[in-house]
Amino acid sequence: MNIKYLAASLLACTLFMGTSIQAQNNAATPKKVLLVTATLEFRHSCIPLAEKVLTDLGKTSGAYVIVDTIRSTDRPSDPDAEKQKEKVAAWQAGIKADFAAKMSAEALKKYDAVIFCNTTGNLPVPSMDDFLSWIKNGGNFIGMHAASDTFHASPAFIDMLGGEFKQHGPQVKVDCINQDLQHPATKHFGSHYEIFDEIYQFKNFHRERVHGLLTLDKHPNDKTPGDYPVSWCKQVGKGRVFYTSLGHREDVWESADYDKHILGGIKWALGLEPGDATPQTK
């Protein structure tokens, strides 16, 4: 046998095996996620449970690990007006410091995705421009429920997310229409998904800019025909965005169907499972 040919073949085989092993190692390495549950306005009682569910889903799936969390407590209250002012100022300063440390342009570089779970209010992100640039350059964003009730003063954030919370009626059982039977966030539902939850209605939503996942064709409470989006995904530059408006109630977070919904959305956003993000024509 030609010695040069044999050497070249061995080298090629070694390089191929090394590449394959590296690819397997990369696939097996959990993605790094920042979980944000801080609130400046209404604070959902399900947040502690949601944090546990999201942490556990990452561990059991091996898809991701929550490496940092930005939390807050309830807004402090004191009958003494001056003490109340001082406590609120200290509370806000603590939240601001946490955001400064974990969501600066430099800090964002270490995350593959940021999850906003039931956040509310105009949170003290150090720079919205830097945050949105991070997404456009390949960072990924996942939002649950009140993520759309966040940054009402930032049209750029709302445009990135795809819609803005407007209002909701009484909690109600709805039969969501599954708009994508192949997407990892919705493929386990079949054609419909029945759920009892607080159902949001939106403003600044543009159907032609998102890939619909779940929707209603009637108002959740008065049954007026119309377009009432529930969940969607979209591409923002090189980044991926997944949002579901479901997730108000504790029993929703305890539901296996809902957990598969958000895990599928997270995996898609992280590029671990394929799925379409093209806006539907109808």
C-alpha cells in the first residue's frame, strides 16, 4: 500500500472522528440561560413555582441550565410615608443593581437566551439598545404571560416581542387553535389545546410579522369573532423569539401539556429543535 495514501487516510479519519466527537460534545453541552422574574408592577403568585418548573425542565431535558436569575420581592409597604419612600427607593436600587450586573452588554455575551417570566413594569435594563442588539446578533428571547406587560414605554421592545398586553377578562376555559402541528412548542397538542387560564388581549400586534402557534377565532369571554393570538414565534435578525401568553395560574405551570409547550418553545429558541418562524399568510 502507498505509505503516503495510508498516512493521508489515517489523518482524514482522525480529523473526522475529532470533528464528530466535538459536535457531540457541543450538542450535549446545555445552553446558558438568564431567567428574569423581577416585577415593578403586578407580581404573579405563580412566580416561585414557575422558577422551579423552568429550572427543573432545564435539568431533566439537558437542553439548558439557568446560570443567573434576576428576582425581586413584592413592593415594600409601610404605614409611615417617609419610611415607605425609603424602603421603595432601596428596593428599586437593589433591582437596578442586579440588572446592571447581569444584563449589561458584556454580561449578555455569556448567555444563549434570556427568559422573561411574568415580568411587569419598565424594568431597569442598563441599555435597551444593547439588549435588542444582542438579540439581533444571535441572542434568543423567551417570554411567558406578563412578559408582554413589560416595557410599555419601549416601542422597540414591543416590536421585538411582537405584541403588547392590552387587557384581560375573567379567567376562562378556551379551546386554542393549533396553527403549527410541527413546531416543537405545539406539536404535542393536536389540532386544539383546551386550557383554563387568564387570556390576554393585545395591541400593537401584527399577524404578518409573527409565526402563529396558538390562537383563538373568538373573543375568550364574549365570543365575538376575531383574531385573538395566544402564542407565537419570530425571527429577529439572527435571534429567535418565542412568546406564550399562557401561564397565569399555578395549575397551568403544573400541567404536563403546558410544560411541554414552553420546553418546546425554549428548545426552538435555542436552536436545539427545528421549527418554522415564517409568518403565515392566513
